[in-house]
Amino acid sequence: MKKTFLSLLLFGTLTISFSQRSFTQELKLTDGLYHHIGEFKKDAPSHFWKEYEGSWTYNAKLKCYQVEKIYKKGKPDHNIQDSIWGFTIKGVPYIRISPDSCGRPLTLFAELTVRGLINTFSYEKENQELIPMKAYNPLTGTVFRKGVIKRNNTTLEKRIFNLNEEHILPFSSLILEKWMEKDKEILRALNLATNEEYEEKLNRAVIVFNSRYPFIIQK
């Protein structure tokens, strides 16, 4: 009876350990497509790449996919790239950036470059500025024509989110430090960093914090 009880206890412990994993930078997630963040938090994609395929280009510098379409095999007219939260390829997760947000005609999927409880990602956004122009008469110096010209420029957008809160926010070092406030050692190290060192150390600090206080994936 005692041996049976111990066996059941051991089995239950193993079952719990296999169904729970720490989400840190090193963890390879299940390849597939997520319809919403809840699936991502459970590492439980609702679709798998063996059933789907896509047309895209990959930007290695920006670590993002520019996606023309993702569709179920055999159904190229049924595109789902604008209805999913993100996907994972080779264990690395990417989050969807809508065309409205990035100013581009195609949907972007940006890598979560820091991942775990706290996540960060970035992408380029195409902006259009309207710049007023005036034409002057060279003889009198008076304005004889006014108009507006369009000028495009590109900005790097940075975003963060916490899996306990889920809201995607503009990058903020103050918010990141607030999220890490329980780790006094990390905050002391950041306070000692010079302005030149701070950004790199903040990035490393979030990775270390995620390893010390991991988000637990529960399937």
C-alpha cells in the first residue's frame, strides 16, 4: 500500500513537471500559429505548419517576416495572416504587426527579441509627413505660391509587454524597471550604468530577470 502511494505521488509529480515549463530566453516553443495571446502563454498553437504554408520575405537585420499571405495547404485563397496573433518558427516566436501600425502594405511579424515574463520587440514604421512649402518672387520677395509636399521617413518602433498584464506598450525604461522592482540587485546595477551603457545593460537585465522570475507555461 505504501509503495503504491509513493508510486502515485511520483507519477503525479512527474506529470506536473512535464506540464509546466519555465518560459525563458533559451526555451524553444512549439512551431505553429497562435490565434490569440492565450495560446501563446500556454505554448499551444491552434494550427501547425504541417497544415499551412506562406509567402513572405525575411529581414535578418530587423528580425522580422514581411508576409504576403499565410494559408491552409490547398486553399491559397483563404488567407489568415491578418487574423492570427503570431507564430513560432524553429522555436522562436513572432508577433503580428498590422499594416496600419507599420505603414506598409504587407503584414509584419516581428521576433520577440527578449522573451519570457517580459517581452520586447521592434519594427520599422513608414511615416508620411506633410510639409508646407512657399515660393517667393525673387524680385519682390513676396510669396506667390503655397503648397504642401509629402515626405516619407522611417522610424524604429519599440514595444514591450508583460505576460501577467498582456497590454502592448511603447518601450519605456521606467516601466521595465517598475516591472523588475522586486529584484534590487538588478536595479542597483542599472543605477550604476552610464548613459552609454544603460540601453545594453537594460536589455541584459530583462533577460536575467526573466530567468530569475520565469513565467510558467501550463498546458
